[in-house]
Amino acid sequence: MNLFDKTKIKNYELKNRLVMEPMCMYSVFKHDGIPTYFHFAHYVSRAIGQVGMIIIESTGVAPEGRITDDCLGLYNDDQIAPFKNIVDAVHEEGSIIGVQLNHAGRKSTASDGIDTIYGPSAIAYSDDSRTPVALTTDEIKRIIKDFQEAAVRADKAGFDAIEIHGAHGYLISEFMSPASNHRTDKYKDGSVFLQELTAAVTQVWPKHKILSLRVSATDYEPNGQTVDDTIRMLEPVAASYDFINVSSGGITINPPTKIYPGYQVPFAHKIKKAFPNNNIIACGMLGNPDLAAYVIESEQADYIGLARPLLSNANWVLHAAHARRKNDLITQQYKRAFK
């Protein structure tokens, strides 16, 4: 495998093994969840920069499911057309594009018209956070319906992929972690919520389109989720997903025990070995092209997810191609920059 290989997922050709990870821009200043011209320019410029697959930032499936008031949403039909403008432009530049659907759960800080936040249990994220209301069974079903309806809107907007955000301490992650889930009903097992949500989304998401799941492999907490727990909870649903996007942490305010280039790759590799039929995205300080290439060429993961490197350099892929002496991959418009 090579970092710059063209690959095919279902009917979609990806121009390389590089993925723009979802990164919140906190730029919906009208608090209506609707993408702005900033979002258009931000994402389309990365397609011009030749990123193979772009995943739009955390997008709330309900108003209280946004991380902040300034986050995107796909909870009403008025939001569809502005997303479609971005999708169409990204396609014009030859990249595929997905949107990350999320419910922030107890980590929601949205307050404009939002009086209540929710979680699997009434446990606040931190001493400075609001305490969530523990979800009833009916409320859980409502949120699953919210994900399902957001998936329908994503399809209408023309997205090639959706990514279900099951990482970083947001609602799905909260159900998966014993640090935040103290329930006594069937949802005490975090895989139950994940299975029901996956079933609902796959009912409406077209079979020919891409479905991804992002997970936190471990919580870095003594009483939290481990990578083995994550693998167990993935077993019933892995076959429904084309990608598993492997991150870590976020369930509490405590950071990872050690942070260094590639620190999350061993988690991705372990999950790849557990699910060889899934495409695994590794992420986390992989902005050095040689390191990114090593992860792919050593078959520890199938794709590289980039976040901050693509924030600082929309043309990271072109520079990486130049560094690897693959100047034929540099687009005509920018060749003069690399002579």
C-alpha cells in the first residue's frame, strides 16, 4: 500500500489515502446550524489541495446535539441546500465528501434556546459543566430518530459518506464508557445504543454510499473504556461500516497519558487486526509525510486522517507528494510553486 494510491470504496474512487478529519470551526454565528461562505471556502480549498476524502466537522442531529451554538446542524430542511453547495463544489474538484453526524450529549454547551442537555446518566462532564438529564427510553428512541432523519438530509445534500461520531466523550461515546454510563437498564451495555442507532441509520442511508464510524479506542481512565472494550462493542456493528476512524480520549477532562507523533496508531492497528474487512483510518499527529507513509506502507492502517496539518496548510497533500518525489501528482495550477 502507498499513501498516494488511488483506492475504490464501493462505487467511489479516492484519489489517495488521505482524509481530512472533522474539525469544528465554531463559525455558525447566527446559531442556525447553516454553513456559511467560510465553510464553503474552507472545505473546497482542501479539495483543491487534493485531499482524497473530506469529512465536514461535527454536525448536530438536534439543536441540543450541537457542541456549541456556533456549530453546524442537519436537523431541519433549511440546512440542506447550503451543504449541497459545498458538496457540489468539492465534487467539481475531484474529492469525495462526507459529514460527521453527532449528538454532543453531556458535552453540549449550546445555550441559545437550549435549556436541557442529555446523557446516559446524570453525570456532568466536569465541575464547570451543566449536569445532563438522564435519558429515558423514549428519549433515546427520539435521538436515534434524529440521527436517522439527519442521514436522510445528508443524502439529499448529495454527501458521499456520513460518519457517525462515536468518539471524544459525546453521546455515543458516553454510552460506550463506564465512566459516564451508570445505567441499570439494557443501555448499560454501550453496544446496545450503538447497535440500535446503526440499524436505524442503515435503514435510510443508501447502500451504495459510504458509512463511517469514529471511535475513541480508549478513555485513558482507570474506570473507563479500553481498546478491548471498544473491539467488543464494535463486533455487532462493524460489518455495517466501510470505515472505522480510530481516535482516543475525550470522555473526561484528563488528557492522554502520553502524546507524541503516531501515539494513536497502535490502537488503529489493533482494531485493524480485529476487523480486517474494514478500512481503518489512523489519526493523531501524523503530519510528517514520512511518518504517514510509514503507517500505510507497514499496513498498520488503511488511510491517514489529518486535522491540524490541514488547518495550517490546505496544500499539505501537494507538499507531501513533492517530499516523496511524486511531482506528477501536483496539480497544473500549482506546479510553479514546486520547481
